[in-house]
Amino acid sequence: MLALKRRKGLGAPAYADHTPIDAARALAWGGPGHPGDRRRVQRRFRDGHTEIWWAADARLGSWGPDEPYRLVIATTDPATLPDAST
């Protein structure tokens, strides 16, 4: 697994998502009661505390035979996609 910068772009066809943040915004989200493409996960930190995060599979387009790339997007707030936790 590799962490990507949220605005790091890839060359891709015009119809494809070019950055991880574009791919995250394309996922359905209707709030905690209607999470759409996302699943609720409990993240446990080293110090023992836990937080609720939302995770989903996404695709990031690219040129070439290896397209598209699979991403796992996790965030504390799918509605706003905060920098510090997406």
C-alpha cells in the first residue's frame, strides 16, 4: 500500500479522474444513514483511542495497459474531505 498526495495528478483520458481527490469526490455519499459507496470503519490508534472513518474503493484513470489504478480512500468526513484526514 502506498499513500498518494490527494492532488497528485496522473495523465488520464478526459473522462477519467486525474487525482485521488477527484476520485474521492466521485463516490456517492448521502450521510451516515445513506453512506452510498462508503463503509463505516473504526480506526484504532497506537495510543488506544478510536475514531470512526469512512472507507471506499475508487479508481484513478491512467493511460496505458495498466489502467485504471485501484485506490482505497479513507476519511473522517466524506462530505468535506478534510486535508488532514483524507
